[in-house]
Amino acid sequence: MLDSPSPARRLSAENRREQILEAASALFIEKGFEAVGMNDIARALQTSRPTVYGYFTSTEDMLRALLAGRLPAMWERLRPLLPASGEFQAGTFSALFLALLHERELLLLLHSGGGPIFREQRADFLRQLQEWTTPYRRAEARQPQTLHLITLLLEAAAVEAVRGEQSEAEVQAKGKTQARVLGQFIAGGMAGLSSEMQLS
């Protein structure tokens, strides 16, 4: 009967897998997903390509593992910002925007390529964000385009804010001003949406 792997060996394998994912994420963001191969990741880790293949079959496999592990954790971090009443105010959007700025690596990773997997993952991300930022349940059915545009604006503004060589402090400082402007803009859109509902 074969002995099962010791906890130390299992932990070592888990750590190695996470190291590979961290290196892959950094390269995808720096060079763009399509420009990164398994050789690049092995070279960054100063290891052999067979070692990398022992954990992942392709860079797409790595990307899926990265997003599967990080997106649920992000939603859990954002969940406390949701109002208990379920009714959003402009300040809720501003708070979500500032919170998204702390998710810099994940936002940049979602925008590091343009293939089908990225379209699929970004669509899922926006769908989840739209569900959270729907201010009025009745309006969701009547004015889905307006709500979708608000969601796109929120995500695009956050991605634009975290791009470039900026420190975390610089991103947050600039983000506070952007959050106020974004909140005012969305508040106007929400007021218009409410008026349309009353007239319909």
C-alpha cells in the first residue's frame, strides 16, 4: 500500500502552484496575455518548462485558474459595501469605485488580452457588477440599456484609473476626485431613470 503524500509535500506543491500563477499574472499584465508563453513563465521562475507543465497545461489554463481563485474573493471584499435595503444611492457607486481601485491586479488581468476567454470573463464580471448596482428592480426590466451603461462606466473608469506606473497612494488620491464626479454623473442618470419610471 502506497503512503499518501505528507502535509509538507502537499503544501510545497500548493506553494509552487501559487508561485506559477503569480508569475503568470505579472507577465500577462506586463506583456499582454497573447505575448506570453509557457517558456516565459518558466524563465521568470528560473525553472524548467516541464515543471510548469506539471501544474498547468497552457497559459489559458493558468488564466482560468487565476480568475477562478481571485474573482470570488473580490466579490466577498466588495459585499460589505452593499446597502442592506437593496436600494443604491450615488454614494454607493462612489464607494464601489474606490473599492475597485484596490483590485488593481485583477482589473488589469481582466484587460490583459482580447480573445474569447477575456470576452467571456469580462461579460461575467460586468453581469455580476450590474446585478449589484441595479438601483431599482422594476427599472432593470424597463431600462436595461441605461443600467448597462452605468455599469460599463463604473468598470471602465476603475480600469483607466489603475493603468500606468502609479503608486497605490496616487491611485487612491486621484480616485477620490474621480469618485465624486462619477457619483454626480450617475446620480443624474438615476434621477432620469426614476422620472421615466414615474411617467411610464
